[in-house]
Amino acid sequence: MRRLAVGVALLSSLVSWPWFAGQADSALGASEARATGRGTNILIVGTDSRAGLSAAEKRRLHVGGEGCDCTDVMMLVHLSEDRRRASIVSIPRDSYVEYATPEGGTTPAHRGKINGAFKIGRGPLAVRTVEKATGLHIDHYLETGFTGFEQAVDNLGGATVCTDKPLKDENSGLDITAGSHLIDGNGALRYARARHIDRPGDLGRVRRQQRLLADMLADLTAKGALTGPASAASTAHQLLKSVRTDERTGLDDLVRIGWSLGRLSADRTEFATVPISHFDHRVPGVGSTLLWHDVRSEALWDALRADRPITGDTRILPVPETRAETDPARIAVRVDDATVAKALRRSKFVVTDTSASAPGVRPAGPAVITYPVRREADAATLAAALPGAHLRATSRADAFFDVAVGSEPVAVRAVTYDRNVADGAPVTADRLRCSNVTRAYRPHR
């Protein structure tokens, strides 16, 4: 009986679609497009709850400890009105916002971490809180937990992850080597939850989640799982086995959304994270929170409300003249020239002036930066501040970067590190996803 009901639902949704009448550019029905205005907004959340999990399941999923019964992952997907672009914005779980009032409630609105709205009023309050914080109307809602996420990835054929260095996080159980891997749902959960690897914290984790989603969309499209109404219907049916929706979101909606995403090229799919102004805003009784950057975040929501692209919009993330990819405040530098040392301090490098022991005659040539192996990203940041300097790796054990000034003049350039730009700048999927992938399946049972 269930299969019959699913079949009837699929058939009724498919035959009602306008592209069966030759209007292939309208992936959503005309009535829905009119109802939602400029595009369609979907809120996707992953919850952090151990309720119902056995001790064996907790060990297998590597989710020991107490859950917060809150949302752990929150992504807002905006499909443009013409269905030619998707913008996917991650909302960090510790964002400090004002909650919407629970339905039927009389308590005054209060502020807290955005992930806590779910605990108070489940999905409906999470949706209304996002609407209040962003000014966007949410049309559809999808929710899954740990086991649901695992099952969804497995049902969709696994997930691709790639890294240029080994990634290991004891808290999430992640342990993968450098390279590209096709992992199962358990491995994908570990990858998505990891917070204690480079880059650490929520923004680094969120960017990895975006990479995971970008590659899953690419894999599904390559396999033909979203490229037509029938294949999108089959994929949506698989998804509904492990994902909960609100009452406004049915199988036909998921099929239409999936088919829209499957028709987009990677350069038409955008990813971003809400711009942050304070990364450790302490609130009594709440803890460490993230404050959205007022001007930049409003520019982001304004672009989505107006159905405009978010990549290339300098109001969202102004691009500094000389951008540092890593944080200078985490780079210890020994400099044998007092003037260069002073200039580097202005860009927040941790500088030790060793000019007292500098050679009386400078060696011919430009300045030389000697850096520890595996610190190439930090070396690039220091090199951006010292244009023309030569880079030289060393295998010594200490963590210092040494700058030896040569006979040629040194021009020190001020560099700007912005975590929003480094970890959350609007970017298209073709710049996020893995390329030239050689996949090796890695189960985590």
C-alpha cells in the first residue's frame, strides 16, 4: 500500500509539471512561483540529539556525551525565481540572535544561540527564528538527525571528500589520509562534525560541510540522479526515508527542488557563511557566541531577498588590498632588521627583533623567509607581507619563521586577515568541490 501511495504521489506530481507541456525552464509550478515571490527558500537542519540511540549506536557514530537537543547544522538554500541559480548560506550554530515568539506563547522574545530555538519550539520555532533574523520567508523545511544523516548519505551512494593533508579529530572520530575518498554515511558524519582540525572552530567546519554538499550534488548529477523528473523522483523517495519535512513540503516539492539543483552547473551554485563581527561574544548564562556583522549580513539577506547573486558582491565581504589567507597573530617570526620587524608587527605578526645579531654585511639578493615544513599556508601569508622575498622550507623542530634581510631593499606590505573571507566568503561550487578525483571507498563500520 505504501509503494502504491508513493507511486500515485510521484505520478501526480510529474504529470502536473509544466515541462511535460514543453516549458522546461520552470522547475517549480507557476502557482508556487507566484506564491513565494522572488525565488524559493529552503531551511535544512541537522539536529544534535542522542535520544533513542543505544550505547552501541553512540559508539558506532562516535557521538558520545550529552546532546543539546538543538540544531547542529543549519543551511538556508535559495533557489532563484528563474531556477538558474542556487545560493546556499550556512548559519553557524552559535549565532547570537533574538528568537521568535513560540506559537501561541505569551513570553517576551529573548536572545540566545540560534541552535537553541529548536529545543524551545522544535522545527516551527527554528523556521520562524531564521525568518525573524534574516527577513526571508522560508518555504520548505528539512530536518535530520545523526542516524538520518548517515542513512541519507548511504542511500544516495556515499559522499566524496578531499583534503591536501591528513585530517584527524578524536572528538568526531574523523581520521582520513591526504587525497580524495568516497566515504559512507558514518564517515561523512564524522567529517561534517569535526571541529578540532585545521581550520578549527565553526567557520572551518561549516566550510567543510559546504564542500561535502557541493561534491554530493556533483556526484548525484554525474550519476544522473537529479537530471530528469524520474531520476529526481527516485532520489527524493530515498531522501524521505531519513529526512523529515514540514507540512508544506511533500514528495513532489523535493522532486522539483532536486531537479532544479540537478540542472545547475557548478558555477551557478553559490556557497557562503553569514559574516561575523565578533567570534567570541560572551553572554552570561549563554556562553561564547557569534555576532553577525550588521552591515555585511544585511547585505547578504538583501541580495537574497532581491534574488541577486551573492558572489562578487563586495558589500557582503569587502576584499582587502592584500589578503592574508591565515591569521598573522598565529605566526611567530624572527626578523633580523628592526624596521622590517616593526612594520610586520603592524599586521599583527608575532615578531621577535633579532637585528642585534644580524650580519655586518647583508648577503646579496632579496630577503629570505625560512619556514617549517607543512606550514606553507602561513609562509604564503608572510610572503604576501614581504613581496619579492624568497621562501625556503626547513625540517627543524621549532615553529619559528625566520626572515633574513638581504642587500635588496624590503618593502613591507600591510596584510589583512578576515576570518569571514578566509572561511566563509561567497564562492561557487566549482571552486569548492574536489577535482580529478580518484575515489577509494572507506566504510567506517
